[in-house]
Amino acid sequence: MDEEQSRFIETFRTFIEEVLQSPRAFVEQRTPLGDVVAAFLRADIEAFPVISEDLAPHRLVDADIALDELAASGADTALDPPRVIGVGGGSQREHSTFAELLRNPHVQFMPAPVDYVSSATGPATERRTVSFGVRLLHLDGKPIAVLQRGPRDEYGRSSARLEILAAEPESAARLLTEVRRLMLERSVLRGQVLAFSGNEYGSGGAGADFLPRPVVSAEDVVLAPGILDDIVRHVVGIGEQRTTLRAAGQHLKRGVLLYGPPGSGKTLTVRHLLSSTPGTTAVLLTGTSIRFITHAADLARAMQPAIVVLEDVDLVAMERDMYDGPQPLLFAVLDALDGLDGDADVAFVLTTNRVEVLERALADRPGRVDLAVEIPLPDADARRRLFSLYARDLPLSEAAVTDAAEHADGVTGSFAKELMRRTVLLAAEEHRAPTDTDLADALEALLSTREQLTRRLLGAREDSHLPSQPGEE
Ligand SMILES: Nc1ncnc2c1ncn2[C@@H]1O[C@H](COP(=O)(O)OP(=O)(O)OP(=O)(O)O)[C@@H](O)[C@H]1O
Ligand SMILES: [Mg+2]
């Protein structure tokens, strides 16, 4: 190595050291993904503001539908076709904003296949939904880019999100307005029967599960004459007369409380109401999911006509909270009942078998429930009809069924149902069709002291038993 070479190497080493120590000159470096987006937007995207919108996880599919529709309606042969591109570059993308995906000195985010998830759109239907992708589309001829992503609890993101980038802020704002409108109009939740369930990651987001709409005819519900009609008129009838009622300045919001002993048909009545209101959005909250009441009420308002069912609402009256003291959830429920505008076409249906727990709270804040109906234990006539209903497919004589009903004072509909199952079982164990004797045997067994707890669990009154036989106490 001659001296010149050594000098050169020394100079080069100094140069490299200086390069390494100097601050980066091009911190805001556009990524390959950024190049694609900039080409579509035909502009220097670096200065654009981004508008973000967080969505409840179960609304991602609605946003997906809305954006697909907007992309299709904005397509024009004179313009670049709308499309969706995925984002490659590793898990860092989960921690990056849309702006960071487009210019980033550390990670070269690049176009890649789109990520999809399968989202339910009904009890038995699904849709392939973009869970991470950049949509390129036009609205009123203006190019817009939207980053669409689903929730990722493992990365601490419990909601879905849209981030909108356009040359003019007005275009981005207009797109968001259109998305919101279509999400409401086309929502997959509209007209469905939905159950809310919590998110197990504890992020507090509610997911909506689709349930098939029950099929329960009026004949399947055995109550004293007039009771079912009153309930149906209040819940369904007010909805059917909405135009006339509104024109007359009357409110449509209504609250019905069904109370009575366990197994007497409250839930069955609710199922009949859902069966009678096809096309009405129904939100069912039971037990712990009642904590989503505010969510459910908002959804009901947006999707009206709607029914919100709060099953076993007495459970919430027992809730305690470290900070708010007893019954915070009950107050949330009462607030939700009160919170909607009077002319919202929303029916709240509450059920309880412990009305005494609620009575005070409801009486203290009147006007939430405008119809309270007792669903009592069936009387002799209702019992006969119940026993006949559940015996209808069995080869039993009318006399035997009537006789059984008369001997089973104080029992409920669920008892009648269980009795017939046991009758069939007794015969099935001997490989033959059930007879009147099986019915009598099954009844005797169910009414025996041994089955006292069973009877209570089926909702029978404490003192329900067979009239004492000679030789018995
Ligand atoms: N009045 C009734 N008419 C017809 N069937 C009934 C009736 N009551 C109860 N049953 C039968 O018993 C089952 C249980 O009744 P249901 O779930 O409606 O009771 P519930 O009043 O809601 O009780 P709980 O207070 O325990 O929730 C019903 O699915 C139905 O098969
Ligand atoms: Mg019930």
C-alpha cells in the first residue's frame, strides 16, 4: 500500500464516520406503498391531512359494504379504476398510522396481497371483508385513498378504523359522510335479531351475534285470555300505527315489563313478539350482556323500528360497583329507557321473575315502563290447554291429559313440557308408544317429594303436589 492509498483510506474512513454520525437528511422518506398512493392521488401526499373514524368491531362489515358501493359508483372509464391494495412490511404496520405507512425512514412498506376476514352478515351468511388494506377510489371525480383495518386486540386496538386521505379536506369529509349514510342504510344489522356479547379481551367492545328469528305462533303461547293480545297490541300494534300516532303527536317509544314466576312463559312471549315483527331489528340482552344497554339503545335508535329485550333484568339490580355504589347498571338501564326521543319507534321489553327487586326503582322514575303485565302460574283452564298443547303429538286420550292437568295444581308451562318428555321416555325405555298409564306414572313421579327441587326449578309453586292418597300423610 503506498502512501497515497493509505491517505485515501484514512480520508474515506473519516468520511464514513461522519456519515454515520450526521443526522439523516431524508427522514420523511416515501415508501413504495406511498409511491402507489401518490400516483393514484396525482399529488404530493406529504402535506395531506388524514381524517380518521373509529368503528365498533361489528360495524367493519357495514363500512366495507359502504366503501365497495362508493368505489363502484365513483368508477369512470376516464379515471384510474378503483382497487384495494394490501400492505406488506411486517407487523410494524399494526403500530403505524396511514401517514407512517406512506412515508417511513425505517420500514419500506410496500403493496402486498390484501388481508381479509370473514364477517357474519346474518345467522347463516358471511362476507369477505377487508381487514387491512388501502382502498383507492373516486368520489365526484376526486381521487381518495382510505386505509381500512379491523380490530386487532393483540396489538391493543379494540376498534376498527378508517383513515381517509384526499387532496382536499372537503373530499375526505364528504366521503366520510357518505360512508356513514350507507353504513346506516345498508347495515347488515338492520332487520336482524341480534345478541350482544362481550369481547373476551376485556376491551369493552361489544360484538353482535346474529340469531335466527324465532317462530312461535300465538297458539303456542298459553296464557289467560286477553293477556297476549294486550302485550302484542302494545309492542307490535303501536309500531303498525306509527304514521297515525306520529301525525297525532303521540310518542312511539314504549316499555313493557313482563313479570311472574319462572317457567310461566315470559321468554316464550318475547319469542312470539320477535316472531310477529319480521323486519324489525331486535337486540337481545340477557344477564351480563345488559351492560351493553347504552350501545343497544343507540343501535335501536339508528335501526328503528326496533325492539330491545332485557331478559331477567332483576339481575342488574343486584350489581354493585366499587365507585358508583349499588345498582349502577340498573340506573344505566333506566337512563337508556329514558334517553331515546319519544318518537323513536323502539319498544323495550323487560322480563323478570323477581319484580319486587325492580318495582321501587321503576316507581321512583316513572314513565319508563308504560305496560306491566303479570304472567302468572296457569289456572286450571290454562293448565288444561298447556297439557293438551304439549301432548298434541302423543297418542294419549283427552281424558287422561285433562285428568293430569287437574291433578297438577300450581305447575307451569315448563312443567307441562317436561311431563310429556318423561311420558315419552318411560315408554321409549320399553320400546313402545306412550300410553295414558305412562302419563299418570310420569306425573306421579314428578309430583313426588323426591322431585321437589325439580319441580321448583320448573317453576311450580311450593305446595304443588298430588292430592294426598289414602295411607299418605
Ligand atoms: N304459557 C306458556 N305457554 C306455552 N308454553 C309455555 C308457557 N310457559 C312455559 N312454557 C314452556 O316452558 C318453557 C320455558 O318457559 P319460559 O322460558 O318462557 O319461562 P320464563 O317465564 O321466561 O321463565 P324465567 O323467569 O325462568 O325466565 C317454554 O319454552 C315453553 O316450552
Ligand atoms: Mg325467561
